[in-house]
Amino acid sequence: MEEKELKTGTTTIGLVCKDGILLAADKRATAGNLIVTKYVDKIYQINDDLALTMAGTVSDAQLLSKLIKAELKLKDLRTSRRSTVKEAANLLGGMVYSNIRKMSLIPGISHFVLGGRDDTGTYVYDLFADGSVTLIEDFISSGSGSVMAYGVLETLYRKDLSLEEGKELAIKAVNAAIQRDNASGGGIDIVAITMKNGVKRMLAKRLDTTITA
């Protein structure tokens, strides 16, 4: 059962830059040793202010992403204001906590990196698979390729990175994971979150691995 379970086998990254937030992810989804799809989108936009990366069991990650989008819309209507990034992170953390503790034949493992803006600034939160919520001050990586990504991030990250410099660092970190982690690949997506523009896609690139004569 576990070998047939669809998992993202992921490399995702959250970066804190001086002028905003970057989220990055590869595009491969796997089930055991099988590459189920080469080009899945692992960055999900919740609204104009919030986006998240997903790792873990695909069905759970996708469902929780849709649920948090709906719950935040309802919360905003009830309170007549837009939720803060911290409120969104805590709400999603509670969902992850409840999900992992449900009895199931397939473990409901999901790991999110949430980035967003509100009136007080831009923030990145780590929503770990156990439901814990951690504010990130520099960078975070999740998934099977995170070990390789961390090696690059620890070496090259600076707190004064611009978004363009952060983009180049994210590309290097995800590429390092793709080169050594067989569950990461297919390409890279990068989303920027700034106070001025909110959630905007910076890069969407597929890798062509077709052999031609």
C-alpha cells in the first residue's frame, strides 16, 4: 500500500529577502520509484496575499490547500477584514495537526511552507507535518530534496538578498536537489510575495529530458 501511495517527493523552499518573500518548488510527483507526473504545480495561491508550497501525500496536501482557502474566505467575511499571515498559518497548522492524527490506511502526511503579506509586512511560516507552526527569519526547505537544498542555502544565503538574487539562489538550491534526489525534478516554479504586488509568479520552467537522435 505505501509503495503505491502518491507522494510529491519534493524540494520546496521559502526565502526571506529584503524586499519580500520567495517560494520555490520542483515539479515532480512520485509513487515509490515511479514518476507519476513530471509537471505538477506544488505552489498553491490562496489569495492575492498568500501562497504555500506543499509536500507529502498529494491527496492530503491538495485537500488541505483547498480547505484553507475556503476557511480564510469565510473568516474574512465573518470578521469583515483580511486575515493576517499569522492567523492563516495558525489555522492551517490546526488542520495539519488534526489530519495527521486521524486513523487511516494511508498516513495523512503534509508539510507546507506558507508565505504572505499583511498590513505589518511579509512573512514565511513552516507548517511541519506534525502541525507545528514556526516563523522563519531566513530560509526553510522541505521534502526529500531538502538536504541538498540546505547545503546551498546555508552556504550562499544573506539577509540582504534582493528578490532577483533570491531567485538565483532558489534556482541553485532546487537544482542541487534535482541532481541528487530522484524524487525531485521536472522543473522549477518560483513565486514572489511583496507588499506592493502581493503574490506574483517569477518563474515557471520545465526541464526537457527527452533524448533525440
